[in-house]
Amino acid sequence: MSARTQITLDPEMQRRAHAKAAELGISFAEYVRRLVAQDLGEAKPRADVSVVFDLVTEGEPTDIARDKDKLIGDAVWQEHLAETGRKPQRKRRRR
């Protein structure tokens, strides 16, 4: 989908740009598009979403919307244990 853009040029620059476009046999709009594309270069590929969110395909699926508080709490707790050098305590069985 294209977006419409308005630019302002001084009259001499506009005259020269129209003349260059005519010399190349293209429209003024195409001339400007090519200049912008040349200046910007190739579009950078988008990152794979799994890299951003560290998604895995193994293990039990999670419902982040429902479990976000527990997941964040677990992550913060693990980081705290790592920083303090402590090990997680085993859960005691109730008799």
C-alpha cells in the first residue's frame, strides 16, 4: 500500500528534477521514489519473533495472558536466587 507524501522544493530544484526525470523517461514521482529507495538501501529483514520472546516448542504450553503474574514472579525469583547464590528450597510434603 502506498502513502501519499507532499514535499516542498525551491523552483530551480523542482525544474531540474523534472528535467532529470524526463531525461530518464520516468515520472517525477518515480524519480523521487528511486532517489529515496537508493538513499535508504535495502529494507532490513525483520527479526524472528521467537528470538524476541525466546519461544520454545518443547514442554508444556503456557497461557501467558492468564499466567503472566506467576511467570514473571517465577522469573524474578530465579534471578534473585542466582544473584544471592541460594538454591531453591524443596517443597515439603504435608502428612
